[in-house]
Amino acid sequence: MSEGLQLCAFDSADTIALWTVVTDNVMGGLSEGVFAADSEGTGLFSGSVSLENSGGFASVRSTSDLKECAGYTGLRVSLQGDGKSYQLRAHRKSDERGESFKHDFSTTNGEWMQIDLPFADFVLSAHGQLKPEAGKIDSAEIHQLSFLIAGGQAGEFSLKIRSIEAYR
């Protein structure tokens, strides 16, 4: 594997505190989510997605600026999922509210995975609508990241995150 730039290791309560949960509650939905340190020294994003009241998503987003990612090829994430699909979203300072570049990924229930998500495969999404004509994200512009579960996946969810790094 290539050399990486550590962006976030979820091994302390201080790091976990730099992330905030946003759910469909902001638009009247009933989904719930929490992000906390678990007993294994990883970040645990868990909760329940509800499709009631036009809801259907939960997310956790970094609240501080990340290290500069210019010159890197993509993001490498060490995680353990529940068999559901998620998105990693990259946010630019210039993005309008509701915009971000997203990359979908699937998990295997209970299995630790290290996944590589190339920046070239991220697609702009604005209020749930894909905007491929917007082009690709410039890695130098990324300042925040988020994980999101959506896509009609109602029910309980659990995503453990050990680390995120940029790779060349």
C-alpha cells in the first residue's frame, strides 16, 4: 500500500467530539443517530433510520477543518459495518448548503475492512440529486468529511470507524 496522510484516528473522546450527528430531524423526520467512542477505541456511529415523515437519513460530520489533501489520490477508511451501504461525503468550503461530493460503499456485517475511495469516483450531490456535470472534486478543496446512511435503509444501523487517511 502507498504512503498515507492520517486525517483522523477515532481513538479518543477528544477526536469523537470533533464530529456532530445530523439526521432527517432537521426536516421533520424521525431518524436517530449517535457518535461515540466504543470500548475498542473506535468511533461508533449508530442509531435508527426511519422513513416516516418523509425522513430517511442519518449522518455524522467533522466540525473542524481537515489537513490539506492536495496531491493525494483518494481516501482510505478502516471500518466495520453491519452489511448496509453508506456514503463518505467530502465537503468544500465553497459548497452550497446540501451539496457535497459523495462516494458510496458497502459493508460486510461484522467484518473489519480497509476501503480505498478514489477522489476521481466522487460525484457531486445536491439535495439528493446527482450532478455529474459538475466535474470532479479537487482534493485541495476538501475541508470536512461526513458519513451518511440513506437510500431507503430503514432500521437499526452500526458503523465502527477506526481511521481515515488520504493516500497517493
